Amino acid sequence: MNRRAAAGFTLLEVMISIALISLIVVIMAGAMRLSYRSIDRGEVKSNYLERLKVSFSLIDDQIQSAIPLVRRDDEEGRIFFEGSSDTVKFASNYSLTAGQRGYVIVTYRTRPGDEGTGALFVEENTVGVENTREIKLLEGISGVRFEYFRRESEAEEAAGEWVDTWTDELLFPRKIRVTLTFPERKIVFTVPIRANKVKT
């Protein structure tokens, strides 16, 4: 019979075995922690992209539903629409909170937030009722810019121009271009408006 086999393992062999097992456990724990972090980052990014997609869809729907609202007692036919490079205010027949139930006055604007970024808010108020509601659509925005396509003629071939501020009270924009600037990217999308004058 072999004496070494009968004696068992030496202390050095046991210590080396424990050290190797410990090293394998540490490597596996690190790999698992890394995979959990990757999953968490993936979920955060997925939620962010989903919120971005939903917010763009809501903005698109509401701007497309914009209506050139005119007061019944206004003989000049001035349209309710206010547009600057950082804020836009208009009437729409689509509410983000109530769906298509009457007219709402909508205001899009940004407010400063943490770490030099801001958030895009939409404020809604039902026409004729004092019930202002505010929704935060997007956060982490470095800036927002609105531009308005102005064309005097109904003909499609008529020339038009993009302006930063809407000053014409008798015309309604044909399109609104929204530029959202994030720390890592810039997103630009254009929303067409198709509506007739509505008197209230």
C-alpha cells in the first residue's frame, strides 16, 4: 500500500485547493454582479427609450390636432396661437389627460432641472373651465426649440418659410418643427397641422 495515499492530503495541498476554490468563487461573483448591472442598465435604457417614444407620439398627436380657434366676437378673425422659440401655446381638440373631449389650451415649455438639464412639460386647460393640469413628458433635456412653417397660400407649390416666433394673428402655422437637445444627442421632428378655423 502506498504510504502517501494512506496519509491523505498535506496542509499545503489543502491550502492551495481552498485558494483555487476561493478564486473561482470570486470570479463567478464578479461575473454575476457584472451581468446584473448590465441587465439593470438595459432596463433603464429600455424604459427611457419607451418613454421617449410615447412622449414623441403624444406630442405628435396633440400638435396634429391643433385647431385655429377664433372667438365668435372677434370680427377680425384673429387666431389663438402663441409661438416662440422655447414655448408654444395653442388650442387642440386632443387632451393628453382626457382624450378627445372638447377643446383644450395647450402650452409646451421647459423648466430647469438638476445638473444643468431641464424637463419638458405640457400644461392643459379646458376651454371655458379653470382646471389646469400639468404633465412632465421628458426630463434630462439640455434645450428645446420650436419653429413654425409659414405659408400664406393654400397651394402646395406656394413658397413658405420657417420662423422662430409666430406673430401673424390671421394665419395658422402649416407645420411645427420641434428640436430636442439631450446631452448625448439631438432629435428633430416635424409635425404637419391640418385644420380649419373654429369659432367659439
